Amino acid sequence: MGIGGIISAIVVGAIIGALARLIKPGRQNISILLTIIVGIVAAFIGGFIATSLLGRPADGFDFVTLLIQLVLAVIGVGIVAGASGRSVRR
């Protein structure tokens, strides 16, 4: 993955993070910055899964890759929102 791929993964990840937050039902008490970071991580992991494990094309637009990234972002937003919503009481 070249520098162009990394930059596009960051941009797509930011968009995917925002979409994941809209798709995930309920209220997420996490910042938009954390949502974008979750989206970027999901974009990298989803891209790796799609290209390496499923043999999808690494360049250009691929709907399957985007769908995998979006599903991972929704799961990631749910996990982060659930983890940050809990508080320790003593």
C-alpha cells in the first residue's frame, strides 16, 4: 500500500466512521474524533481482510470492501461506545 492508499484509507475511514455512527442504533456517547479513528481503523482492517483474505482488488472502488469496512466500523463504534459508557463505582 502506497502513500495514496494510506491517504485514501484515512479519508474513507473518516466517512465510514460517520456512517457507522448513523447506522448504529441508540445514542453513542463518544466524540466525533474517536468515531473517525474507529472508522480509520475499520478501513485498514477491512481493506486487509478484503484484499488479503478474500482476494478483492486493492485499487479502485469495490463495494464488497466498502461493506466489510462499514460493518467493522459499526461493530467498532458499538464496542467503543459500550466501553466508554460504563463507569466504575466504588
